[in-house]
Amino acid sequence: MVTRLVFIVQLWAIALANRNDLGVFWQITDIHYDANYSLTSLQYMCHKDTGWVRANRSHGIYGDYLCDSPWALVSSAINVMKQIQPEPDFILWTGDSTPHVPTKELSPSKVFMLIGNVTQELLRVFPDTPIYPSLGNHDTHPQDQVPVGPASYYDEILGYSGWHQMLDDSSVKTFKQGQSSSDMNVYL
């Protein structure tokens, strides 16, 4: 029974691999980049509220599963995406790029900077690939409070975070109204 199932799955994979009309894309989410992550400072080793995480764990250059992502992890993950699938049809980036920290540790400019760093890395590694970003609940300040309708926040994230480089004029106009959409029919 198992042998027959493995054989069927292998045939299915071979059939799909030979189809020229299949597209490929990357979908990334919940990066939660912590720019304060440090290997040398116990205070910033892991930006979590619990003292146990800081005092009782040894963290590496790529972080720890109890921590948000250090830059080394963010950058290496994006570069590995390029190694695995160097020419995707598009990248769908579904937000939550900032760390799980108290609101007082962030500001709008810090949020824009964190998202901007990820934006620039994606554009550097995938310069010719369309990237479609959207805001997650952690991508606003204060967190979990996405502005409704037109708001200066949308203009600011387009400019300060570099999202204007990824969106066409129609998508920028829609985004400024507090909505997200793009015409992706060309890839379907």
C-alpha cells in the first residue's frame, strides 16, 4: 500500500515538473526582525519579556526559537530563497516584519526603518522580481492599530520604508486609501 502511494506521488511530481504553464512564487510572513538582537549584551540578547530567556539560554548568530529574528537570520533566509528558487514569478510579503516588543520600545520611524531594511534586502536579492507587500498587525505603531481609510501612515510607509519601489501607480493609489490590491493576473 505504501509503495503504491509513493509511486503515485512520484508520478504526480514528474507530471507536474514537466508542465511549462506552472508558475512559482515565494510567500514570506512574520519575519519579526529585532534590530537590537545582540550576542554580546545580555540585556539585548533576546528581546523578550521573560528573564529566563535571557539568563538561561545561549543564543547563536541566527537567533533562538524563543526570540525574534536577528539580521543574520533575516538576510540568510532571503538569500536562501534566491538559492532555492532564483527566479520566482513574484514574491508575496504578508507583513509582520517588526519585533514582539512593548509599544514604548518602538516609534513610527523605528517601524519604518525595520520594514525598510527588509525591503532593501528583498530588492537587493530579487531586483527583477515583482514584490507585493502588505501590512501585518505588527507593522503599525502602535501595533495592532492599522489606520482605517486614507491616513498619513500609508504615505509614510511608502516613502520611508521604500514600498513605493515595489508598487505600480495604481497599487500605490489603492494603498494610500488603506487598501491593498495588485493586478497579478499576468502571473496566473
